[in-house]
Amino acid sequence: MIAPYRIAPVFFTVSEVSAEPHQSSEALQVCVVGRLEMFQKRVHWLPEVVAKCKAAGRRLQWHIYGSGPAEASLKDEVAKRGCQTDVVFHGWMDSMALAQELPQRDLCFFCSRWEGLPVAMVEAMLCGAACVAPTIPAGVTYVLQQGGGWMYQANSATDAANALLAATADRTLVCKKRVEAQTVARALFNEQKVLVQLEELERQLAGLRFNGRALNLNHAGKMWPVPKAVAVKRRLMRCLRLLSGKRIPPR
């Protein structure tokens, strides 16, 4: 696998996290990092998840890092459920600020519909936050299979809340997963390993052929994107060919 892009070096300098569990009277610190929108990230589930965990008596303090079109409605819904004191909205933060914040968090939670390998997840793991994540057939699953978190089937907000309740039931296990998360992330995404992976990818690309010509990354910057109008027209022509069963020459 190839490490996700734009991981700032500051995340590789975070101190090792402690394996000592919190006192039972202390709230576990849960972070959500990313764009606040409803379709992919499904952040509209969060107020229900927060409320269900609170109703179950689980002491959790939520920290939301990010902004987006669902931010205002998310704040309103959290307030309507009487959970405004349990959720802190920090807004968007740059890498330097985030690298100061995330080591203070115990868990990184998300309930996305799909992901590849989120940069925010890797940054959180490098800071020692264990992850509670949906079982997605992509980089998320590959990484967490090595350790450092829990995976769950995210079909509803109830599923997400139950997964978080199960993950936080044992504080000693949470601390163990935090140490695992940092260890796994450092092993998978250290700079030397990523460099080797990228060199291997470039070597493999060099052996590919496109229309009889070798691919060359040196000339990738000269490639022109297909105009949107042309792409739409090509798609329409393909659909017409399929519907008519006749051969319509591409234009």
C-alpha cells in the first residue's frame, strides 16, 4: 500500500503515548476530524451517537475538528439533544495546531459511507488515538487489521453508537489500542518506507504501455484533462449505443 499524501512531518515527532488507563471519573476524549458534510461523512449521525452514549452513562467528551456545509445544522441538533456541553467544535486547524491537539485525544471516531485511507486517520494514529471506524474495503480496513482500533458495520447511527460503547467499555483496552495505533502508524508510514513504496510504484509504471507508448511520470504535468462537455458527450453517446443496439461512431 502507499501512504496517504500530505502527512506533515510534525506528526512523526509526537511523543509516545502512555499505556496507563484514565481514572473512571475522567471522560474519555473522542475526536472527529474531517469535512462536516452528510453524504460521505454522515456527520448527521453524530448527535444521535453522542446522545445514545450519554444516555448509556458513558463519559465521553467530543472534539470536532473541521468545517463544512453541515456544521450549522450539526451544532443545532447537538443543542436540541441537550448535549452541547459534551461537544466542542474547534473548526478547521492546520497541521501544526492539530498535532498539538490530537495527542490529548483517546479515540478517533468516524462513520463514513466510504473512505480510501483518510489522512486524518493516519495523523490521529500517529498521535496515539485509537480508531473506531466502519468496515470499508480500502486502506482503513488494511491498517486497522494490523491493530490500533475497532471496525464495525455502519448501517445506522445506532450501529455507530453501539460500536463506540463497545470500544470504550474497557479503559485498559483503550490505552492498549492507543499504543497499538501509534506503533502501527509509525511502522506503516515512516518516511523511508513510503519512499521505497513510491520508487517501486514508479518502477512498475515505467513498464506499462498506453497506446503502444511507455508511461513516463516526468511528462505527467503535460497531460490535458478532458473538458467536462466532452466527457458528458462521450457518456451520452455510449448510453445511446447501448440503448439502440446500433453502432454509433464516437465523436
